[in-house]
Amino acid sequence: MSSTRVAATSSTGLVRTRNEDSAYVGRWLLAVADGMGGHAAGDVASATVIEAIRRFDIQAGEPQDLTSLLGDGVRDANAQLADKVRANPELTSMGSTLTAMLLSGRHVAIAHIGDSRAYRLRDGAFTMLTEDHVVGKLVADPKPAEISEHLVRFLDARPGWSPDLTLRTVLPGDRYLICSDGLSSFVDAGPIRNVLARTADLDQAVADLVALAYNAGAPDNVTVIAAEMPDGEWHERPGSPLILGSAADVAALP
């Protein structure tokens, strides 16, 4: 049986003084949250979202359960943000994106809200699996200020936000990527695809992707998760979860 392979990393970048991204790699769940630039306590927001969604790192009984579980996880994450705001009104303006995958067997569910992204590499074809929730779909080399100003859907403790939820079938050899916009806003899809397609070792691939962001000036935090299913099935990832970015810092969870 071919084993599932996963690699992940998170970097502050060259300009920011703190990492407002958070990420989680668990047994069945992969997730990236990007604290909103220009919002109060973005690091607290992304860490709170990851802390909430990781509780849904469980095996689904049926494929349709994957999307139900992820939908519940996103609602719980927003509720946790609301709890923090009630406890500390100074956090009222905080917000976070979230892109998460819940996998089981030959299926992957994707929950997405904001402008982090999920991609799939299949037989050389590189496909964006999410849609940026920005005014006018500013996906062509957007500037950070534009993203902050025009992002129209994200988690910020207010009721009513809902993620895009999709269910997809995994095929042998698929590679999946989740990244914060610190990569996708400053590096074109072509170079990202080339790294995933040409680099056999996933640890090296995520390192090379971060290097691309650094070569572009890395003005934002950069977080990347890459996963590969050689036999077309997700097998429970062994070992302890990986928690990255601000979620790894207990101090970011007041």
C-alpha cells in the first residue's frame, strides 16, 4: 500500500514582523488560515480558526459526510471568533481566511472562504480548486492593499458567512496544494505548477515554493501545505499533528 505524503511550512517572510498565518496538518485534515492584514489581531484570528477546525480532524463514514463535517467546522470556527470578541472587545476587527481539506479514501472535501487557495496537480494539469472571494475577482497579480480592501468574504465573528464547500474524487498520483496568498499573490501559477510537477520530494517542493515567494520579495507571510496520494487514496496520516504559524504559539491564543 502506497502511503500518503504530506509536507508543510510557514514563514513570516521578509517584510512582516510577525506571522499572522496558521496551519494544521492532521490525520485527515489539512488547513491554512490567514489572519487579515490591516485587521486587529490577525494572528489571534487565524490561530483561533485553526484551533477550532482541528477538532474536526476525524474520519468520515461516507463521502458526503466530509462536506458536512467541514461545514460544521467552519461554523464552529466563526463561533469561536465571536466568543473571543465578546470576551475582549479590542479584538472586534480581527478576521481570517480559511482553506481546508478533509480527506478519506478516494474523496476530498474542500471548505474555502477568503483568498487563500487550493490547487490540484493531475497528469500535468494544474487546476485552481477555489475562487478568491474578492470584489471583481482580483486574481491577476493583486497587491496586498487591494486584497485587504476588496476581500468580501472571510471569517470575522459576524453571523451569516458561509464557505464554499465542494467534494472531489482523488485519482492516483494527485498532488494537492493549499497556500496563503503570500505565495499565490506574488508568484504566478506557472512556476508553482513547475515546482510541484518536477520536484519528487514534497519537503523540497514546499521549501522551493517558499523560495519563490522570497525571490518575489516575500512581502507577506507565506504558508504552504502539499499532499500526494500515489495510489489515489488518502491513508490516515500517522504521528502527531503539525501546527504551524501563529497557532503554534500559545501566546497567540489569549
